[in-house]
Amino acid sequence: MDFSFGPVLSPDAALFRLWAPLHEEIMLVIDGEPPRRMERSADGWHRLRVDGAGAGTRYRFRLPDGLDVPDPASRHQPEDVHGPSEVIDLAAYDWTSTAWTGRPWEEVVLYELHIGTFTQEGTFRAAIDKLDGLKEVGVTAIQIMPISDFPGGYNWGYDGVLPYAADNSYGRPEDLMALVDAAHQRGICVFLDVVYNHFGPDGNYLPLYAPLFTENHKTPWGNGINYDGDNSKPVRDFVIENAVSWITEFRIDGLRLDAVHAIKDNNGEHLLVELARRVRESAGNRHVHLVVENEDNDSDLLTRNADGSVPLYTAQWNDDIHHVLHIAATGETFGYYADYAEDRPEKTARALAEGFVFQGEHMPYRGEARGKPSACLPPTAFISFIQNHDQIGNRALGDRMIVSQPLEAIKAVAAVYLLAPQIPMLFMGEEWGAREPFPYFCDFNEELNEKVRKGRREELSRLPGFDAEDLMDPTAKDTFSSGTLDWSQRETPEGRALLDFYRALLTLRRERIAPLLKGVGGGSGRFDAKGETLSVTWTLAGNRRLTLAANLSDTPASLASPDENGAVLYALGTLEGSQLSPWSVRWTLA
């Protein structure tokens, strides 16, 4: 694909380009050379071909007021977001996994990780050394939290301002390519979390020379991105080509689009539709999967074609499944969990069978109705989990469940989501019971840091602990460092025992359940609940019936709707007569 943004390399020169319609004159500043005036065209593009420029050249653009800014499509920022951009020849990387075409969606077991805290080194290269361990436990896809260049030394990644450039603290572009290459050699897909609903508060120079924002739409971060107003086409192309770049130039296997409910667009073809279409066109015959996070639970984005193929988005992170399983394991009913506490076994069964718990019903915590019908979708349209970066990081202490909850409860909810027909997602370290917190962290200037501290308290004030005087400082380096995984704990007796538990479940999933997921359509699940127990049955490929019976409580309970004809695939706890012991999970296949 020919990209609109960033330098174009030829054997002996580089063509530099910047869309800056708000200015008549832009100067190109190459390190060590006098500034050069760029040639402006009527559509607001400024271009200049420079002989002798190429890979390694560092450059900036100078605005009429004398401010030097990086290339918004920079592929590498060796001196962070305020420094010069470096020309990168992405075609120079020598790929070894050339035959890789990805994995079918039903084979995917996701593993969310943050590059900066996944290893002590916090780099792409260091992450390669951990891939064999992930493969051993049954992970088939890593999902990397956002890497677009952000200001400072550490960040969750959702404050990126240069979406084409991986943050330099993680390594160079070829280091990311090496990680993708190494993952593919091991049969592991690589997904990337991308943010197209806002830009971070520090280092975003685009509004100084282009109409990036619009007052027609409001978001939690301020004015919305201009996807549908005057001069919006280059803005749309900027983010869509970014998505295509990750898929084609870096050979990423899938994207997770952050908070798509905050992407506002009144065009005829919504940005999300155009992005999905163009990404899929660029992927050719590869298996490429697109995932959304969507607070609105808009099932329309997940529709299937008549033949079961995916025209838009493959799946959505399903917070509903997380919430009901979290309440079961912890008993916590504060904040947004309160809407899921009443009739929790029935809500759990509905989430597993149909996807969303709320499919248009009113939610008191939100103060409005939420969701659209989802039973018409296959179970693989939903991604289930018991932990992720948000659900841990939005706690006052960033603490994981295992720190405060009994192991039998955690194993019970894990045995539910790891074997259910939805696509499971682990959070880094979960498989060995990592006890490190994962708090929110960022590194801005002091003025912005203070706004973050105050904003976190206000935004999450309805959750416990955010009024404490000793609340963790999200801008402190110690807060960031506290989230770094201690891989030595993986080799302790407790760590190995939990690893064996996860490995056994994921092996069972790979061998007995995943082969039955291909081609499964909507309406495949039916559910029942009785007291503290729940029962869900899915009709899968070959008319096989997969049934879950579970007692996700600490007291014995009578079984709901037993499936007496199924052969037991897996059992945790005991069944005596019709009584399930506490924290019992029973999977059968008929």
C-alpha cells in the first residue's frame, strides 16, 4: 500500500511530507543542515525531496512561529515525543517467519501484557525470551497494551501522541519486528491495542497546523477528533493508514480498538466501518482479527455474514462476564459491580450463553439503558476474562484478586472462562498467580502530573480507597516499578502448581473444545440458574452439546438443570446426588 504520511524512501533520496493546511510555509529541518522551505500544494500538503537523506536521518518541521515539531507519522523518536524524528526503512527487516498466515479465531487464547512491566528490562527484545513459557502454558496470542510514543519514561500507553512510532523506551522499530517474528516462529499471534478516540495531553502538535479536533463532538478527553467535518478525510486516512501499517508493515495479526464508543462520526460510512474494511482488504489471505472495547455494548459492530464470516469486528471485550465472575470470586458489589450483584448466578449464566447481561435494560450505576441484543451472535464474538489492565488498575491499590481471595474461588472462575466457548484472555502473570499490583501510572510534567492525581481521585471517587490520604501516586516511578513481574515466582511450588492448572485447562480447550467452535452461529447457548448454581449448554459443531454446571459460592448448593447424558470433560469440586460442593465447576460434552 502507498501511505500518505511519513517519508518516502528511494535509493538516493527521501521525500518528506506534512499535511499542514493551516500554514502557507513549513520548513524542513534536518539535523546539522540549514532549514529548507517545503513546497506547498493547494490541498495543504507540504513536500520536499532531499538528495542523500535516508534511513537514520533525523528531522523536524518548523512552523512559521519558529516551533520545531516532530513528524506526526514518525516511525521512531530517539529523543522522545518533543525531539527529532528518525527516518526508518521498515522494508529493510529480514523476516524469517515468511510462511506465517495467522491462526483461525477459534484457536486464539489471548494474553494481555504491558511491555514496560512484562520484564525487568521492559523492552520488545526482552519479551522474546518469555514466549516459550507462554506457548508452554497454552497461549496462542499476545495482546500488547498501546505502544504509540508517549511523553516521559513510563505510561499505560493510552496517552500516546505519535501513533506510528513505538515508544523508544521499548526499543527500535526493528525490535518490535523481531518480537513479532519470534512470536510467529512459535505459532503465537501478536495483537496490538490502538487508540483512535483521543490523543494524549502532552506532545500532540497536530492541532497547531491541521484541523485535528472538532467542537461538534465531545469526549471524556475534550473535543472529539475531526472524523466528519471540513478537511476530515486526511484525518481519517491518518488513523486508518496507521491501522493498515501495523497489519502490513509490522505483520501484526490483530488490533484491539480502545473505547470505540467515544469515536464520533456522522459520515455516511462510519470511521469504524471504513477502518475494518480497509484493514481486511490489506490483509489478503492472512487471518487478521479486529477487536473492540465498547462501553455501549453495541452488538451491531459484531454482526456476521450469512456464511458466518466477519465483515467488521471479530469480537468485543465483554466486561459483563468479568463483572459477574469477579463478584462470585470476591463478593465485591461496590461501584459498577452493584448492577450485577442481584441474581448474580442467572446473570452469569446469561453472559456465558448470550454475551451481554444487559441487552437494552436500565443500569442504575450508569443511569441509563445499556446494550443491544446479543444472543444472535456466536459465543466467539465475545472475549472473556477475570482480570485485565483496567479491572486491576482502576482499583485504589492496583491489587490482583489472588492477594485477597481464596485460591479455590479463583480457580473456579478460571475453570469457567478458560473452557467456555468465548475467547479467553489472561492478564500477564495470572497463570502463575503473580501478586505484583498493576496500578495506573504515567510520567508527565509536574503541572499535568498534579491534574492526573486530582483527576484519578475524582473520576473513581465512587470506588473504595480513592479517598485515602496515602493513595498511590500514579505519576511516581515507584508506582510504575511496582507493577513489574517477578518471573522467579513462576518457579516456586505455588507458581508451578497454578501453571499446571492453567496448562491442563488450556490443553483441554485446545484438544476438545476449540475444534467444535468453527462455524458455530448465534443462538447456540441456553441457560438456567437455581439458587447459587447455574447451568449453561451450548450446541457446537457436529451437534455436540457442551454443558457447564457450576456452584460459584462458598456453600454447597443444589444443581441446576443437570445434563445426565454428557461425558465429563473436567470437574473441580464434587457432585453428590444433586449437590455441588463449594466452588464446583463441572464440564460435560454430549
